[in-house]
Amino acid sequence: MILTKQMAVESGGFVSAAPIKKTVTWLSGGKSHEADVFVRLKSYQSVMAEIQNGASGNGAAARIASSIVDETGQPVFTVDDITGNAEHGPMSESLTVALLTAISEANGLDVAPGPKP
């Protein structure tokens, strides 16, 4: 089958969906924390922002900043929030991994391509 624009539109190849709600769990201070987050599906623009920020070593921070949004699609974090700023230190490893996992799951990257069993 040859990919056409119509096929891409009909199969969801263009991002226009509302953010997907995911639950994340992370550890801090010996305690488990849980919260709901909204994940904006990856688009051309968000992938390009990640690549540009990746050149400065902030690709993962850009991925989180462009993907974790509120219910209306507005970003929750900036790259500076994730890497650390004057108000607080950098985001913990546990929360970083939890958010990156939620982003991957929302975008279907946790599922191997190919036929389903």
C-alpha cells in the first residue's frame, strides 16, 4: 500500500487530538507519589524542538516540556524547569523517567510494531 495524504489524514497521521490523560508514579524522599498528567501527542514541531534542544544536551527536557500539558494543551513545564533554575533544582530522575514513559506510552512507542499476537 502506498502512503497518500488522504490515507495519512484518515489514519491519524496528523496530530489534532486532545491531550491523552496518563497516570505517573515516582519516588521522592522514600515516598511514592502519583499524579495524572496530560500528554500532547508528538508532532513535527515538537520533534524538531527536541532535535534543536538536543544539540545543547537538553533533548529529554525539550521532550517533556513540549509533551506534558494541562487539559487545554498549555505546557506545564519549561526546559528550565526540568534542567533547574533559580527557583528550584533540576527535576528528579524518578519523575523524569515517569514522564518520559508516559509520553512514550501515549504515543504508542511502548508497543512493538507488527502483527499482534
